[in-house]
Amino acid sequence: MKRLLILGATSDIARACAHRFAADGFSLVLAARKPDELDRDVKDLQIRYDIEVKTVPFDVLDMEQHRAFFQSLNPLPDGVLCAIGTMNGNEDAMSDPQKLKVILDTNLTGPAAILTLAAEAFRKRGSGFIIGISSVAGNRGRGTNYPYGSAKAGFTAFLSGLRNRLNKSGVQVITVLPGFVRTRMTENMDLPEKLTAEPDKVAADIFKGWKKGKSVIYTKGIWRLIMLIIQHIPEFIFKRMKL
Ligand SMILES: NC(=O)c1ccc[n+]([C@@H]2O[C@H](COP(=O)([O-])OP(=O)(O)OC[C@H]3O[C@@H](n4cnc5c(N)ncnc54)[C@H](OP(=O)(O)O)[C@@H]3O)[C@@H](O)[C@H]2O)c1
């Protein structure tokens, strides 16, 4: 039986991914800060797909517990998907180093730390897959959200390096780069309709990309072009732009 560990399982994107992988026959281990919030999801997934689903508590900021958490997973999952992230306090983090640290640790240090343990276990076994949800916000730092953006830039680079190191080890590492997605994270934002994806679309793109053995997945696909343009704007123009 195939088994997927989902970190940040209360995320709207993670919930959509849970359904997509469950429909393919995966059993699920749903890890979240507040696993009780997943009780209804568990029943729904079990009834719809006739799979095993269990929940486990996991706080990515509690890095001292990562090893014990990962070792407690028995059996070792076939794959792990990390959907953990936060933009909370992004603006305060521009003037408060403690808040900046929380953003960097939640979006970069914590996910990188737990995925390092998964990568090492998968490398030793010679099989597995790691799906990290980063963001196009990491492709270029912007004045309006650079605490979050810089953490995502680091996470994107981490996943790229991991993929490079694990090439030919039997472990697939996938970087997911969503643009705007309609979730709890963006509920107070005025999002452009045509550039905004629903969580189900993101999950479908991730699943398709995983099946095809892709390394980097932009979702919606148009964001690949948008980011290509944004990355090529000369710095002397970019610094004056309010993006
Ligand atoms: N929505 C977008 O437009 C967008 C765009 C690009 C990338 N992304 C990325 O997509 C991923 C999923 O986000 P989403 O849009 O689905 O938003 P979301 O629903 O707010 O999901 C964020 C998830 O991160 C979890 N989390 C936060 N801090 C944590 C911690 N210390 N330990 C463990 N879990 C923690 C949250 O858990 P709680 O339920 O306990 O808070 C929640 O499950 C994130 O990495 C996000 O950065 C989103």
C-alpha cells in the first residue's frame, strides 16, 4: 500500500492534495498543529476512498522534536508533501526581528529541517518522493512581502539543491510554485480572477507533475511566463515598482 505523509495537513491546498492522492489509492498520514481539526476530513477520506488515514500532531517550529516525530512514523512513507507556510505578521516582520524569525523558520528553516530527515531516510532506502510547496513570491524579492518571499526563495533553493544531490538516488524532489491560490492564506486579499487558482486545480497540477516525473511545477502555468518577465526587469526599474 502506498503511503503519503502530508505536513501542514489543515492547509486548503493540502486538503485538496489529500483527496487527489487518496483517489489514487494512497493511505495518508496527516500531520498538523491541531490534528483534531482534521476529524471530519479523516472520515470523509476513509468513506470516499476506502483508505487508511491517520492524524499526528506536528509543529514545524518545534525542531528539537523533528527526529522523534519522523522516527515514530512506521512504516516509513513512500512520499512526503509539505504545505506548511505562513504570511501572518509579514508586515510587522519588516521592523521586528523576532517576527521575521518566525516567518523564516515557518517557511524555510522548519520545512527544510524536517525534509532533510525525510530525504536521508528515502536516500538510504533508494526510493521516495518529496513535494515542497514554495511560491513564486520567492522568485524575486518584493517590497510588499519580502520576509515571506525571502523565506520561500530559500526554500526553493533548498529543494533545488536537494533534487540535484539526490539525482539518480531513486528519490524524486518536486518544487511547487503556485501563484495566487484562493485559500485561508489569501482570504483578505483582492485577487485577480484570471491569475488565481482554486486549491483543487493546484492539487491536480501537483498530482499530474508528480506522475510525469516533473521537477518544478508552476500553477497556474501562466506564472512561469509572468515570473520570467519579472525576473528580467532591470533592478533600477524594479526598485521603483510597487508590486
Ligand atoms: N494561497 C496562496 O496564494 C499561495 C501561493 C503560493 C504559495 N502558497 C503556499 O502554499 C502552502 C499552503 O498554503 P495555503 O494557501 O493552503 O494556506 P493555509 O490554508 O493557510 O495553509 C498553511 C498551513 O501551514 C500550517 N502551519 C503554519 N505554521 C505552522 C507550524 N508552525 N507548524 C505546522 N504547520 C504550520 C497551517 O496550520 P494551522 O492550520 O495550524 O494554522 C496550515 O496548515 C504554503 O506553503 C503557502 O506558502 C500559497
